Amino acid sequence: MRSMLKGIGAMGLFMLICGAADAASLRVAPTSLDLTAPGSAAVLTLTNEAKRPINVQLRVFRWTQVNGVEQLEPTNDVVVSPPSTALPGNKDYLVRVIRVSKKPVAGEESYRVFVDELPDPSRRKAGTVTLVMRYSVPVFFKGADAAAPKVAWTIKRSGNGLVLAARNSGDVRLRLSDVQLMQGGREVGARKGLVGYVLGGASMQWPLGGGKAVSGGPLALKAQSDSGPLDVSVAVSGR
């Protein structure tokens, strides 16, 4: 799987068949894992909130960003134990996420653990929708001397809209949310909630809409990140 699934985030929801819906029951915590060397193992808690048992599958992928495109690749450097299980009703279950590679962590390594609730064919009924959950949990293994994120920002015009581009020359990822672009005291572009990550040594870009009333001057970028609030002046490129 080389191309990243569109809309990847902490959780995805998939619907099968048609009609009335049964509630999905799987919950996963925490929503991300962050380990610093020599730490190499962490725990995810899977919770079945239904009365009936459910089957769950777990897979790990190496997560990279190449030329602004997110990619997932199978990996043997990190494993989950167990990779599949049956969860009893109204119970918690612990699974371990373990970096088994003996190679020292250089900078920060990024992975995604997919936790899938598998559909139960025996429960399918005509005229119903079976909702099953997919969680995508970011997992980071960081070297003790990894450099903090250092991100350069630019705004590009794309048609009548704006695209926020980020290039991170640090080792550690930056998580971006609640973006707002201001010019002359007016909001000219925005994106609420989680926007995404720019990984260490990588670049990413995100469409933000707006752009029709933007002049040639710089914009004020206001946002939230896991390194704290952002409030920086950003140049606009293109016409």
C-alpha cells in the first residue's frame, strides 16, 4: 500500500450494505503514541462497548511524506501483539506496539497502526447497514537527540483558492489544527479541526479555500500546533 488513504486521521468509519444502521462498538485509546529512545514499546487499549463479541485486526505501516504526498508501506520494524483478536462484550483488551528493529532511531520514525473492527457475516440482515470502525493511530519513535520541528510556511494560489505549504527541516513532526489566514483584519481562508501533520524532513500542503480577495501582501497565519499556538507572517506566491 504505497498511497496514503484519503482523509486519514485518528478514525475512519465505513458503511456496508444499505438501510437502517447498527451502532459500531469499537473504541481505541490513546489516539496517538509518542516514544523517546530507549523506549520501544507502548500499549493500546481496545474497548468493545457492545454486549456481543467482535473481531479486530491490527496492522502497522511505515508512514512517510514524499513531495507533499502521504504514503504507507508495510514494515517489519514495528509489530503489534496480538495482530488479531476477539473482544468479549463490554470488555477492555490491551495490545502492545513494539519497535523490534535493532537499528538506532535516527531523528523520528513515524508509523500508523490500523485497528479494524471486522464485519460479522452472521449478523447481516436485509435492509440494514453494518457500521464497522477503522482507527488509524499515529505512532512516533523519537531519538533522544532529535531536533525540534522547524517549519517554513508559504501560501500558494490554486485557481480561486489558497494552499498552505509547509516544509519541516527539523527531525520531529508538527501537528497542525484550526488554521486561519488573515489579511487586513479579514479572514481570507480557514480550516477547522485537525488539518494534518508535516513529518520531520518532509513537506506537506493543504487546501484552505478563500483567495478571491487576497492582495499581493503577506498573510497572517494563525493556528494551533503540538508545539503551541502559531502566529506568523506568510508570503503569497503565484497570481
